[in-house]
Amino acid sequence: MRVKGMSVMEHSVTGLLFHDRAPFAWFIVASYFLAAVAAFWAARSARKRDRVFWMGVTLLLVLLGLNKELDLQTLLTNEGRWIALHGGWYDERRLVQGLFLLGLALAGILAIAALIRWLRKSVAQVKMAAIGIVLLFTFVVMRAGSFHHLDKWVTINIVGLRSGWWLELAGITVIGLSALAYRVRRKQR
């Protein structure tokens, strides 16, 4: 059997490995990995505290890039749906979804507060990268909400692209440019 010029097996494997074949989605995935390289490059010239920050940012960007391409959040959603269905609480799933989103938002707020406190003596480039992380976190929460029927936020078309993509790309760009600026600043010393 063939699906769009591919065998069913080929379609299943490529669907698993390559979630979104849209060119702009690939551009965003590449942006995650380029920003991760920039963060790693910044970490190589950083002092201890900043090195920990930049290595954490590198790991975060790699994980978000992999998730973007592999669509792991859909797997999580499908597994949650299966658990709810087989656990007998599918009709009450909206409450669980709301609590999940609330927990995600609270965890993010606590992480951001800790990051602000930890970075209070850091240079401007590190603080700008933290703003990029906040932008990405905002996107993640909005995207998580879109899986639970709050799609309007993420799917508004702005200049031909979904609003969520603009927010995601803004966060990635701020982090990548901040990492490059940090590296340049450290090299000038």
C-alpha cells in the first residue's frame, strides 16, 4: 500500500522522525540548534556561574528543538487521553488538563523567579538570554493550552505565520544573539 508516494512503513517511519515537513517549521528547528551552538560557544568562555547558565540554556534549546521535530507533546497528550479513558475519568479530563496547565505555569513562574534572583549580578547579555527563556516559556504554556482547546492564541495569522511561531522564534533569536554578544564581550576582555 502507498501513502503519498511512500509505502505505509516509510510513511510511519518518516512521520515518527519528521513530525512537521513545513519549511518554516524546519527553519525553527534549525534555529533552536543554532542558538544551542551559540549558547555552548558562550559557555566555553564563561566564568563558573555563567557557564552553568549557558550550559543549561544549551540543554534547554536542544531539548526544545528535538521536541519541536519529534512532537513529543502530542505523544504525552495521547498517553494522557488513554490513561483518562482507561482510568474511568475521561469525562473529568478538563479539570486535570486545567490543573496540569496551572502546575506548568506555576513551575515556570517559580523557575523564572529563581532565575531572576540567581542572575541579578550577571551581565546584560545573560539577562537578555533569560528574557528569551521567558518568551519561550510563554510559548510553551500557550502551546500546551492549545492542546486543550485554547488554540486561538497560537493560531492567529500574523504576516503569513502563526502567532505562536513568532513568539517562539523571538525567544530563540533573543537567546542566540545574547549568547553571541556574551562571547564577543568575553573575548574583548
